[in-house]
Amino acid sequence: MARRSVPKHKAESPAKESTRPTSLRHINARELYLLVRANSPCSRADLVRLSGLSGPTVSRTIEYLEKRGLVISLGFGESDGGRPPDQLSLNQGYVYVAGLEIKDSGVRVALADLQGNRIAQWSSRLPSRKTPENVVHTLVAGVERLLRQHSIAKRKLYAICTSAPGITDVNTGNLIFAPFLKDWGDFPLSKLLENAFEVPVIVDNESNLHALAERAYGAARGEDHFVFLEVGNGVGAGIFINGMLYRGATGGAGEIGYMQVPGAPRGPFSTRLPGTLERVAGGKGMEETWRRLSKNGRARKSATAADILAFAEAGDVLAVQVIETAAKALCDVIANISVLLDPTLIVLGGPFGSSQLLFDAVTRQIRLQKHDSSRIRLRPSLCGKDAALLGALKTALEAAETRLLNFNLN
């Protein structure tokens, strides 16, 4: 099978290895764990070759990982003339993680094993009373339901990450502000979930998690400098700089829905009010533009952003005009982002940003405005509607691995 490798260490003699600090032993253990996960099934000889570590180091560390239950033996593989190699694999069902998503349309819950495979998913509408306590209760019930359905003990749930709409504080796990969730100001979302499951809970903005998913699995795979531009009811961005997610001084980086662009209504900057860009390019903004253009004797029924996109695809002149208005504003934002951050790539996604029609309209505006195409590389999202869940599961998996690999090798 194809092998994925990580950067090699210099091989050292057994005498030197015995005096290396515990921190380096942890580094070796983590590297071998990740190599087993990426290359299962594999042998100790494979791990020596892939890691550059000595045979005794690999054998000693793998023995410990086996005792911990993180790595299991699959038995002997095919022989190339000598003794058949013992095939090793990650123990995928050792622990599990959960990814949660809160949106204005409802909540979703996904469970994944230690390999990152999604094994179950559940969704529900938001409760009629969207109080923080009611939404958290719905999320907890969803996780518990999936655990029961798959006969997974609650103690085997090892980490959770929640995608939240709006401004979050990743240090406290609080949801600071969410436009469609009133009275949620500075709400301790992670604390309530941690109390329910007694595991680490990370809360992050949905655009950040979208960006994480695109870099790991989608259109931005391998990119170190890129921006994920999300168009839903609002507009947000996830920013990667030097291979790291950039959050800003207070965690509010990427709240581009508040940017002032030509064609957007002018207004004071306040994260407690709808953003000026969102009032043109977001889903709610498209609906507002539709209502405004529908006046003056051209009475039309109210329409959602999804309806407007469908009408435009069918050739409706008014709907096409709405989409072009949004595309012009997004084109201005993309030009500004390109000058300010100099990314190698901008990924357009989100519930409405994933529309091929909107992507084509934005691409057309970039060409019409004669922007330097060599400085603006635009791609559509590949993760689609599951991007936030994928990003949440990846984040939860990393948190679980940190817990699992925080052991004493002495």
C-alpha cells in the first residue's frame, strides 16, 4: 500500500538514546503513533524506515503504545523470504471524539473513531425556545443518543469540538455573540458541555473550522497562506498564515462581514449589529436586495436566499441581478484580502458560497474589473456543507491525541 511519511530524525546509537530527555521520548512516541495511523497496517521495519529512528527505539516505543492499547497487532504479514513481519495497526475504537455544529437551521452531531472515520451522525432542529440551556440540552441528547446506538461507553468519548456561529473565545470556550441567537452574550458553552461529558470541549467559530477542514481535506490542502471565505446568512472568513490559523488579538479575526465595501450600506462598526457587507453579500443581504428591487410595481413574493439562487439558475432576470450585486461586493472583498494578506489562495464556500452560480459570478466580476489574476487564485470549497463538522472532528481528534499521548515513558 502507499506509505505516507513524516520528516525523519537522525538515527542515533542505543547508548545515546538511553540518555535522551523524556521530552524527546514523547516526540518519538507521538511520531510513531502518527506514522502507524497514517500507514496502517505496517511493520516495525516500516516504522524504522519511515521515521529514521533506530530499531530499539521503535520496538520500545511501540511496545509501550501496545500496552496502552493505542496500537494493536494484526498478526504476521507476508514474508519476503525471512521471518514474516508483525503487522501493526492503530486501535481505531480505543476512544472516540464528537464534532458538534450549531446553525440557525439546527444542530448536528457527528462521532468519529481514533482514525478520524465518521461512524455516526445526527441532526435536529433548534428547540422552539433558543435559550442557551435548551440548545445545549439538545446537543447533549444528540451525543448520548449516538453513543447508545453504537454501544459506546460514555467514558470512551475523549474530546469534543463545537462549531458556533459568531464570535467565540477559544481560551474560555465562551460564545461571545451570535447574530441569530439572542441573549447568548458571553455564554459559557464549553463549560456546560464539559460538565455533561467530563471531557475537554473546544468551541470555535464556524469559519475557522471550515478553513481547517479545507486545509486538511479540501481545496486548500497543503496551503500555508490562504483565506476561506464563507457566505451563509452572514459572511465570515478563516485565515491561515504560515500554516497556522490566525485568530487576532481577541479571537475576532476574520469577521469580514463588517468590512466597508463600495455598494454596501454605510454604518457604524459594531459586532453587535449586522455587518454592512453581510447586508449585500450574505444570505439575508440577498433577500433584502430582492425585496428592494421587487418594489416599484414589480411586486413579488418574498424569497429566501436559496430560492433566489434557484431562480437565478432558471434565468430569472431579477434573481440574476441580486446575485451579481452580491458578487460585486465579494469581488471587492477578495481584492482587499489579496492586498492585505497576500494569500496564495482564497476558497469560496459556505451554504451559499458553495453555489457554482455564485462562484462563477464572482469569477466573472474579478475578470470584468481587470484585477491581477496572478495575485488572486479563487477556488470553490470541496468540503461543502460538512466543512464545519469535519473541522470540528479534526480539532477534537487532535485534543484527544494530546490527552492520549500525555503519558510517562519512564
